[in-house]
Amino acid sequence: MINFEKIIGWTLLFLGIVIIIYTLYFSFNIFTTKATPPEIFKVAQKQEPLPKKEVKPLDIEAQMEKIIGEQLKGMLPTDVLPKLLNLISWSIFAGILIFGGAQISNLGIKLIKK
């Protein structure tokens, strides 16, 4: 007679292993830049402002703000923070998937041992 608990146990064991392997494979592709992480955080596209009036030579404060803004953009590009947050969120999600796959496989092992 077929023991359905053992069949379900083997199915759960393989399902958990497949979840873990798929997650590790996708993570490997992300960290070797063959794939991009899921995009959860996005950079809002800035619209070009309307042309302002010409800056007078006496308006030094406005010129300094413009120069400092350009320098900051050169040091820290605007897309760095969303990319970092996307990697962190994928890492957390991958950890949850691996933990879930391990729990599913553990349940399958328990059913096999019965």
C-alpha cells in the first residue's frame, strides 16, 4: 500500500530544495551583474525647470548654490541610493525565501521519517 505521508514528505523536501536553489541562483546572477534586482525603489525623474532669468554677477549666493549642487551630483549620483535599497530589499527577501525553503524541507523530512 502506498504511504501518502511519505509521498507528500518527498514532495515537500524537493520543493524546499528547489526554492533554496532558485533563490541562490538568482542571487548569484544579481551579484555577478547578469541580472538586476527587482526594482522596488525608483528614482523620480526630474523635470527640467523653466528657464530662469539670467543670474547677475552680483548674485554670488545663487552661483555658489549652483556650483555646490553640481559638485554633489558628481560625488554621489542620484541612482546610487535606490540601487542600494533594492539590493538590501532583495537580500532580505532572499533570506526569507531560503528560510521558508528550509522549513518546507524540514517538514518533508519529518513526514518521511514517520
